[in-house]
Amino acid sequence: MKNIYILIFMLLFSSLSLGGELEDRREISRVAKELMLHGSFSELENLASMYRDTEERTSSGLWKLTLFYGAFGDVNSNEVKDEKNWNELVKNTDLWITAYPKSPTPYIVKALVLKKEAWAIRGVGYSNTVAPSAWKPFYEKIELSRNVLEESKLISSEDPHWHSTMAEIATIQAWDEVEFKKFTNQSFSKFPNYFQLYFNAMNYYTPKWRGSADKVEIFATEIMEKTKSKEGFGMYARIYWYASQSQFQGKLFEKSKVRWDIMSKGIDDVLNKFPDQWNINSFA
């Protein structure tokens, strides 16, 4: 009974202590969406440049640039099947590109909007729930998203989110593993501190995307070794934290090949750098 009371206390304390992280996430998303819908491109440029140049993070260690770009995946969430609304959003990104042709940000946002529209057409359920008529337009939109990134590569690949978005597209398009690894290794070398890049690359190796639990473990170990000088064992823990949510439905130790001896060290290293209640609660 005593342990139950302690657990209840910890959960209540945690819920009261997560305000800073949650507020940051909500506010960045809200501001980005509102600026986009109002066509306030100069303000969007200022925000993106600040987050990109300073590598500013939330208290949990997540790049604010990741949250900024994440907002554009939900900007049309209330009308996910309304083609007119999607077309208006794409036109808006084209206006942004015209206004700031030398900035990476509008190209990446356009690619994200097209990718989100693709998922709106497909639906987010398992493949056996997808209407046969949805597959062709889904892959066409994904290809359009890739084209935006490829055609603007000289400019937009200077932003780390270009690389994480391309890793998502590569996963959907089932790139050859040798080709995928060559691409991601170059990206990791260019932006070794951008967490979302590692998370999106990890998805390629999951059972959901033709991979396996063994391949996730190999990937997590390789990334831990690449980042150990700065993150210690932390990236191993962060990758499995993300995998637990996106792939293993919270049953990490039942469904994955995670090693607790390394995971526990990784948790310690994350909390030593970012002793935020969000992280403590999530690991608990």
C-alpha cells in the first residue's frame, strides 16, 4: 500500500512539473500555425533562423526547430480530406518561397505540407485498411514532397530538418538499405546533434517498415557509438524512448531487443544533461 501512495504522489508531482515543457511545445506550435495561416512570412523566417542558428532546446533537450516544423504537419488537421484547403496551403508555401527564395525554411515546409496531405489521403491505419484507390495519390504526393527537397537541395539541405524529412520519405519509398545508410551517414556527420534526424532514420529499421527488432538494436548501438563523446549512452536511451512510443506501443522490453544495462546508463546520461521532470516522468 505504501508503494501505491508513493506512486500516486510521484504522478501528481510530475503532472504539476511538466508545465514548462508542455507550454513550450504548445506555444511554439500555436505561433507557427497562426503565422502560417496569416501569411506572416517574415516572422516565420525570424523564428526558424533563431531556432536553427542557436540550436535552442526545450528543457527536455528537444530542439525547438523540430517543434517549429512539427506545427506544419498539423496546420490543416481539421480538414484532412479537403483538397481545396490543401491546395491553398501549398499556394501559401509558394508565396513564401517567392518572398524568401534563399531560405531553406519554406521549401521544407512545402515538402512537409505535401507529405501530410499524402497521409490524409492514405489514412494512418494499417495497410490493409487503406482504400485501393488511395495508394496511387498517396505515393504521388510523397514523390512531390521529395521533388521539392531535391530541387532545393543546395539551399534547404543547410537546415537539419531537410535531412530528417528526407529520411521519412526514404522510409516510405523503401529506398535500398545501402543507399539509405549512405544518405543518413552523411546527414549524421553534417548535423550530429539533431535528435529528430536519428529518430526518423530509426523508423526505417522497424518491423513496421520492413525492418526488425534486431535492426533497431544494431542502429541504436551504432548511433550511441557515433555520439558517445558528447551524449554518452544518452542517444541509445533516446532512440528506444522514441521507438517505444512509435513502434513498440510501450512494450519495449517485451517486443524489442533493448539491453537494460545500456539503457539504464543512457537514462542516467540524459538526466545528467537534462534533469527535467518531463524526462524523469517519461523514463519512469
